[in-house]
Amino acid sequence: MLLAKQNAAFWRPFFYLHLSLLAMGLLPGTQTSLISQFQESRFFVSLDYGQGQTLRHRPSMVFDLPNPARDYRLEISQVVDGSEAWHKPYHFPIVGAGILLLDYGNPDVLGRTFSTYFFVDHNYLSVGRLSLFGRFEKGIAFHSKAFDPETNPLNNAIGSNINLHASLGLGLRIRVYRRTILRIGGYFSHQSNSRFSFPNLGLNTVKVLVGANIFSFGERSITRRQAPKDFDFPTWHKMVSFGLGIKEEKRVEGPRYPVYMLRFQMARNIKNKRRIIGGIEAKWDLAKAAFVRNQGIDDPMVEFQSFDPSISLGHEYLMGHVGLLTQANLRLKEPFQGNNYWSVKVGSNLYVHSNYRHPKSNLFVGIYINANKAVADFLEFAVGYQF
């Protein structure tokens, strides 16, 4: 039960992030972005500072938090101009990348995190000089002080130096001059790994960020160009992919085992914004066979225990070269060690070609979190082909 609570702390924020993107696509938005009023500039560089609190979201988190959490960010962003088919359905969002330094309030135990991330700001409403936006971001985080049973035993939140970063935000932009924009907003951030290393309670922070664009560059007018019409966007696709994951035994510094995945799926596009994906997925989880052997059980079918076929049904948001996937799987054999018949997968695909320009023949790579019973099972890296 404790393990379930620990790992659920990891994958649930990512699931909520995907739900937030769903809301961005379904809720009304504005096609008149605040920054689009600055037609002289294409890119904007911003600085942000935030202060808040690290959350001790489990009773077992006994480390002190003598200081507030502090968040320092540098970002570069761009308002999309309507030249891609996905721009208008998402209400001409602001997209960009950033780096951040996060101090949790106890650097001797929790250390600090340095993250790089990509983000999408969905513009809900613009009135005069004001703009209300929602933030969705994902990235990779380097943590300076991971758990160590000898040198850092109090940090039972993070067991690895490399983790995933995710954040949600809601904020307000205020135009004070032609190229000067202030912004303020509330953010929730999460850093942890996906059962690659224990412990994995995760570190969550809530804070208020304030910032401003410090300069702009790229002298190209931002216009609402019509999306290209010369592409063939077929209704159906076929997709085949191979994945590899690594999972650690359920104890600190336990052995790690590979997980192999093979999928064949059909995808049906819904307009130019999303698609439904379904098919067959086969998983070979060598940790299951190792568990049986370690128990001293003489089972001639031990290798069969590693084979886990399932039927998959999912949803993917399409944003040019990027796809955001949420998927559920129904197992076709009896679950192992009390798992449910269903499991969950959330993650992202990166396509070599834009789905709106070369949709029929396209290579892609993916990174997904696989979970059972709201418990992170393993992090999967995949490569596939769409045709």
C-alpha cells in the first residue's frame, strides 16, 4: 500500500497535465493573442522569479523546510502565426522552451533542481491590455542531492539525479508598453522518476511567479496566415512501434530488469486536432520471471509469466511534430501479483515530419509512463513507424 501511494505521487500529475491539455482544446479560447499585437517581433525572451512552498504530501516526509521554495526561470517564446493546421484549433497558443533553477527550501537535504522544458500557453481571454492564459509544460530535471542511505538518508522523496519535470499554471499577462509585458501566475510543479530508482515519492511545489519579457528579436510580422491546404490528411493510419523500459525491484538499490513492448495499432483522425488510437500491445516484463525465481518457485511456465498481451485504446492530441498520448490497456490474461486487468499509459510522441505535411509515412519516437492501479510501473522509450 505504501509503495502504491509513493508511485501514484509520480504519475498522477502527468495524467492531470494531459487532462489540462484536453481542457485547453475543448474550452473556448481567444484568437487575439496579447503578444501578437507586437508585429515587429517574432521571439520574446523572459525572466521569471517565483516563491512558494514545497509540499510534504506524505506523512513519511520528515525533512525540514526552513525556507520557502524559490523558482528562477529564463524562457524564449513565440506566438504561432496560423501557418500550421493545428494553430487555429488550439486558439493560436504561445509555445516556447525554458530553463529553471528550483530551490526547495532545504538545499542540504533536498538539494536543487535544474530543468529544461517545453511549454504551451493557451490564451483563454484577452481584454485590452490583459490576457488570461493556462500553462502546460514538460521537461527533464537534474537533481543535485538524491537519496543516499549513508550520506543523505533524510531525502526520501527523490532516489535519482535525473528525473522528469512537469508543471501546470494559470496566469495573467499585462501589456505595459509596446514590447513590454508583465505576467503573474500560480504554478504547481512536480519532479520525480518512474520507478527507475527508489525512493520515488516525488517533490511537489506550489508558488507564485512574476516576470517580464526582457527583449525581443526576429523582425518578422506575426500574421494570421491561413493553414496550408495542399496536404493530404487521411482518415486512418496504421502504426507499429517497439519500446524498451527499465524497472527497479521494489526496494532501494534493488536490481533492474528490462521490459520489452511491441504494438500494432490503427489510428482514426478527428478533424485536424486529435485522433483515436486502438490496437494490440504485447509486453515482456522480465522482472516478473525474476520475481518467481527469487521466491524459489519451481514453475515450468515462469517465462510465460513475463508475457502480458493487451488490447489498447487511446487518444492523441496532434500539434505538428508533437503528439500527446493518453491510453488505457485491457489485459488478455490473468494479471500478475494482484494487478488490475487494465493499465494506463501517458506520454508524448515526437514525429520526424509534421503530421499535416507527411502524415502517411512518418517515423516517430515516444516516451511514456506505464502505470498499474495508479502506480507507476516503468518509463518506456519507443521508436515507431506510421503509415
